[in-house]
Amino acid sequence: MNKYPVPLARVIEELSRLPGVGEKTAGRLAFHMLKEGKDAAIALAQSIYKLKEELGLCPLCFGLSEIENEAISLCGVCRDFNRDNGTICVVEEPSDMMAVERSGEYRGMYHVLHGAIFPLNGVGPDALKIEELLKRIRESSTAEVILATNATRAGDATALYLAKVIKPLGLRVTRIARGLPLGGEIEYIDAGTLGEAFEGRREL
């Protein structure tokens, strides 16, 4: 017999699917929602639904952008004329882009790969937004590409591959400094450490 009533068990099961949320934490969250009342639960459900309905990928950098009138607009960064168009920071995920923005140390453009090269998991260059990056570089006045992939084996492999295909285009290719802990992921690094990593980036 399930220790929770079916409606509560269903919510706990769904919350447990979230990264870093075990059954115990999911239970606490579910009970909190139950205590908050119906209006709060409806507001949460609607915000989650709208997350999928009103967010898409920026057609330029592939970061997150809002859908307006059934069309995906450029994200806030790509629309900002005060950004440095000569520099593109390449990150693995949209959450990494937001982490770099929080550091306040970077004022250029971005390109989100949506993953990293990981042959053991069947993820090769073709599965990422690499061709889109190369096309963008060829059609723009980009002078430097900063590789801000994670400090993991997959992140390092991705950075090396990108350096290999971008350098022949005559651009400066740099990698953010090893101020990041080995195995560290960009979105979890504090703003100060991330800022220092950008300041200390090196040529590849």
C-alpha cells in the first residue's frame, strides 16, 4: 500500500524527476504546496505550462527567448546594441549563459551549443549548434571566440574541437581560465570566480 494518497503520490513522483530532488525533498515540496492552498498551486501549474508555451530559442545565439505573437524574437542580449559584436562567448547550455551574465564581467555576444561532445554517449559535433556557430562567424565581424565550456572531459573535448575548426578562419580563440574547479559546471560557479576566469582567459 502506498504511504501517500494517490493525488499526493503523483505530485511527489513528478517532483522526484527533477535533478537533485529526491523523494524526501519532493515530499516536503508537495506538502508545502498542499498547505499553500489552491490559488498558489494553480499559479505554479500555470507558470510551468507557460514556461514551455512562451519560451523558445533565440534564432541567433540559441539562448532562451520569449515567443511573441507566435514568433520567437531575439533574446535580450542579441537585441542589445551596446554589446560587443566582435566577441562571441560559446557555452554549453542556456543556464551557463545566464551564469556568465550574472558575473557582470562579459559584455559581448553568446552562442549556446546545447550540449558537449561526448562520443561515449553518442553525442558528436553534428548534434550541437556548431555549424550554426561557424556560419555566424563567417557572416559577421567576429574577432574573438571565447570558449566557456565546462571544466569536464566533454567540455575540454568540445573546446579543443572548436579551436581546431575556428582557428583556420583567422579568429582569436581563447579558453576561460582554470579558475573553475576541475569537473565544475558553469551554472554552479559563483560570480566572482567566473569573472576571474574570464579575466584570465588564454589563447588556444
